[in-house]
Amino acid sequence: QVDHMDRQVLFYDTRMSGFDRPPCIELGMRAASTQKITRYTRGSACHSFFIRPYGEGEGGLVRMWDYRNASAVVARFHSVRPAPVVHAVMLNSDIYAYGRHSVTIWKTTGVAGGN
């Protein structure tokens, strides 16, 4: 992850060749906040989806992309939290977002577009 680029998450298919070429998929969004953003946020993948938290300056915000159409955010999950989200995990159809001593769970079954 690189915090100075719009696309912070880069995917390479190493079966094709090494890292000396453009990535197959680029994901990410520039944070609206001018606050310094931690480089220690962690996302998660499940099936064809990838999620990544954008916690600092945004409260609790997690964005979801689909690898099959990486140019657009599929869903956005947001809630007011006592601590910034630093890690998000997608397990089955649920999203667990946590930071410090706080965990937020979003049930995504039957929800179009998140919260």
C-alpha cells in the first residue's frame, strides 16, 4: 500500500511475469481528509471482493470493490465509531471492521450498496 497514490492497492499476476510491468488491477481512493493517514490499515479479500478501511478522518468507512470490475466501488459501509478502522475482514457475507477496542459488524446479505 502506498499512501500518496489514488490507487493504494496493486494486484499483480505473477504467473504472467514479475513486478516490472503495470499491475493487473489497481484499487483505492484518495481520502477526503488532509489528516495524515496511517499506513497500517489492512484490507481483506473474499471470493471476487476486496475491502479496505479508510478510518482516519472518516470515522468508520470501508469500501468494497469487485475484482471483475475494479474501476468502481461496489459498496460503501460507514458508521460513527469511537476509534478509526485500521483492519477490515470479510468473512462469508459479513464485514468486521476494528480499531483499538472497538468492532463494527455489517451484515451484507440482502443489502444492495451497503450503508
